[in-house]
Amino acid sequence: MTKLVAIPLGYILNGIYGIIGNYGLTIIVFTVIIRLIILPLYAAQLRSNEQMMVIQPKMKEIQKKYAGNPETMNQKMQELYSEHKINPAMGCLPLLIQLPIIWGLFALLRSPAEYISNDSMILAAHESFFWIGDLSQPDLWLFPVIAGVATFISMKITTSSAINANASANASMKAMQYFMPVMIVWMGRTLPAGLCLYWIMSYIFQIFQTKITQALKKRKKNKAETDAVSV
């Protein structure tokens, strides 16, 4: 399974590197391309999250009413999802798609000779990038910390509205906001610096994407309110 992902990724990285000639910049460009590909999925995820917040009160009613009958409760939940045209799986889909990419990149950056036949590309995987002497080796602190901070900011932006709308989930969501970044820092210290760079750029892209989406949504809402007042 890993080879099915790592080998195509090797071809893509090789092609980008042939144009740019810098392995660190190649990973950054590669990250942007991946994020643009899954952009529609991420937009669908945001819409799904917003819809889930809207129906939270009804979900609580169903859970309370059918607490002693899980089968009926699940049936009523499915009916509620169908009524509002919500697919709960959309909330996890972008992450599930990225996981094979991360696994493939990990294998590729850890052992490039196994997945890339181009000798120059194999050497490129060991290039330096800023203070990183070898992108195939872990950076013990700075990259992992940056990755953790980017993860925290992204999660805070995307979950703040959900916390405000659903007080019962407040504690668990806030706990996850702190647990995930710490886990990312810990994992990042053991991963190839190139993979950590991918994670950093992916979350920076997501932060800007979320902020732009929220700004457009707010502008659309304000316009609708202004039009309603003028009428």
C-alpha cells in the first residue's frame, strides 16, 4: 500500500524538483498543489461542520428522548441527516485523504532510494534547507514547534464557532486544541524534516483558506442583512 502512494509521489516530486532545483521549495510547491486538489473537499467539510452546528439542538433532543433505545436513536439521527442533507463523514474526509499522502511521504523521505530511480533526486532528498542540514533527518525542535503552533492556530480558528454554538462540547474541543499540537511537536521530532515541512505548509495554507472562507461568508451575511433592511 505504501509503495502505491510513495512511487507516484516520487514522480511528482521529481518533476517539480526538475523545474525548481531546490528540494525544500519543491516540498512547499508540492504541498500547495495537494491542498488545491483537496480544496473542494475542505470547503464541503466546512459546510458540513456548519450544518452540524445548526442541528445540534435537534440532535440533543433525539439523544435525550431515545437514550434507552440506541437503534431507534440511530435511525432518527439518520433521518435528521437526510432531512438536512448532511453527510457526517464529510467532516473527516479531507484528513482521511491526506493520511495516505503523509504515510507515502514519510516512506519516500525516509528511504528515497526505494521509491525514486533518479540518482539526482535521491541526493536531493538529503539537501539542506535554511538551518536544516539534511531534510531526510529529523529537526529536533524548530520545525516541530512551528508545526505544533500552526496546528494550534488552525484548530482554534476552525473550532471556535463550534465551541460557541455547542457548550457541551466546549471542554472536549478545548482539550483537543491543546493535545493535538503537543502530539504534533512530539511526533515531529522523530519525523524527517521534509515531512515536517509538508505539515507546516499544509496547516499554514489551511489557516489562510479558513480565514478567507470566513471573511467571504461574513461579507455575504452582511450584504444579505443590508439588502433586507433596504427592502
